[in-house]
Amino acid sequence: MDFTGGSRATNVAAAVAMLGGLPAILYGILHNDTARSIGGACLIMTALVLNALVAIRRWIVDTSHERRALADAQRQASEAHHRYIASQAALENEQARLNRDMAGERQRIAAQLIAEREAMLVEFEERKAELVAETMETTFLMIKGGKFAPEPEPGNLIQFPEKLPTQAPSPSRERSREHGVVGP
């Protein structure tokens, strides 16, 4: 509802009442007519009360200051919302960039580790081949030098005389074939 037009009409009516009441008071005073003077005074008081009520109503109903404050608050909230959305987008972009950088770094490190592992395996195989060659050469030189020649083991070897065909076994020396008897 638009109260601006109504308050103007009320102000005009109050001004007309005041302008009508003032001459009525003056006429009543000049002609010594008390009723006209009281009627003019009542008319002026009605106009003043009407002006006061219009001013009070305007003071209560006028929300232009609050509307401006609300518009400012909405504008600030909208700006804060846009800043939040922009910062959220920037944060997501930065997070995506960091993820891409970390993935690239992981791939680079993995490739570097694979290359280092292959280099270490090659170095290990070369060192192993060198050690095998040195060991073979040393073993060959030791065998050639007689270090690994089999040495006869001194042992207690009992030589039995060969049986003469003419000799027969003696009966006294026959072994017993019973269990538990041990002979020479």
C-alpha cells in the first residue's frame, strides 16, 4: 500500500481545518461569540492532532532507512557469497593443480627408481661377473700351483699277505660261526 498519497491528503485536510479554525476563533473573539471561538479552537486542535497522528504514522511506517540497511546487507551478503564461490573455485583449481603436480612427481620418482634399480642390477651383475672371473682365475692358479692337488692321506692300512695256494687254513685258526663271538 502506498501511504504517501494518503498522508499528503491528510496534511491538506489538516491545513484547511487550521485555516478554517483560525478565522472562526478571530470572528468569535471579535463578536464576543464564545461558541464560534470554541468551535474554531476545536477545529485547530483537531488539525494539530491530525498532523501529529500523521507524523507519528509516518515515523512508524517509514522504513526507508531500514530498507536501505537491508539493501546494503543483501549487497554485502551477495558480495561475500560471490567471494566465497570464487575462493572455493580457486581452492578447487589449486587442489587439482597440486594433485596433477604430485601425480607427475610420483611418476618421475617411479621412473627414476626403476632406472636406478636397473643400473644397480647391471652394476651388481658386472661385479658378480668380475668376482666369478677372479675366483675362477684364482682357483685355476691355485690348481696349477698345486694348492688343490690331492695329498695322500696317511692311514693305518693293514697289508694282508696273499694266500699261497699251497697253504691250507689251519683248523686252530678257524673262526667260530656262533653268534656273539668276535674274532681277529
